[in-house]
Amino acid sequence: MKLTEEWVQAQLDQEFEDLELVLLEVLGNRRNRVLRLFVDHPSGVTHELLAEVSRFLGETLDESRYSDEPYTLEVSSPGIERPLVKKRHFEQQVGKKIYVKTFAPVEGQKVWQGVLREVGENSITVDEDKRGATIALENVAKAHLVFEFE
């Protein structure tokens, strides 16, 4: 069975109301696989919720025979430097500082860190210092909020 975000979200929807799978990462190799999930909830994410999600999803993966090989399941909140994966994640963070790494260079660079100014139909605009860039969403390899201490 190939594990997808859609499958995991469908399983979570059966058990939890308004729980969002922000990101699913499958890391490691067959002998040392790590399934890392970042989940969010409008009421916040508590240790109790994370424990419930971990227990439920672990049982669900075992029942579905996800893997005969051992794996480690990690479930956590997105944190203060939450990953930005889906278009709506970017839309919720307009005006905030973000980090973006691209697959291909944009305006001569692959890493941008600046204020998210706009989210278009298929792109984002980031202002870094005195220059900006419009980055196609399909070119975003990795993005997250940047927490700034005040």
C-alpha cells in the first residue's frame, strides 16, 4: 500500500472532527522508515490530541497492512514555524515572514526569505529586503513560516 496524504486525511476524518493533516513525510528506508505527520486543529493541538491521533493512526496502519517492515510513527503539531504546503496555507499567512526554497532558481536564487505579499492563482509573491519575486507554487520545494522574536 502506498501511503498518501489523501488516504491519511480520509482516515483522520472518520475519527476526528476538523483535524487537518498539514504535512506527511515518509523518511528513511525499508528497514528504518519514519512516518512523520503534522496535524492542526482550529482549537489548537494538545498532547492529548496528538496521543489520540497517534494511537488511532497506528492501529489503522496496522489493520490496513501498510508495511511488513518496522516503522516509527511521529505525530506533532506544525509548530511556530509551520510548514506551508497547500495554497490555503499561504493564503492564511499573507503579511508574515516566510522561508521558501525552490526547485529551480527564481531571479537568480533558490532560497527566499521575506514577507509574503500576495498569493495568486498559481503563485506567491515574496518581498526580500528591497527586491521581490513571484514564485510559481509548483516550483516551491519547501516553505515555512519564520518566527521572529520581538
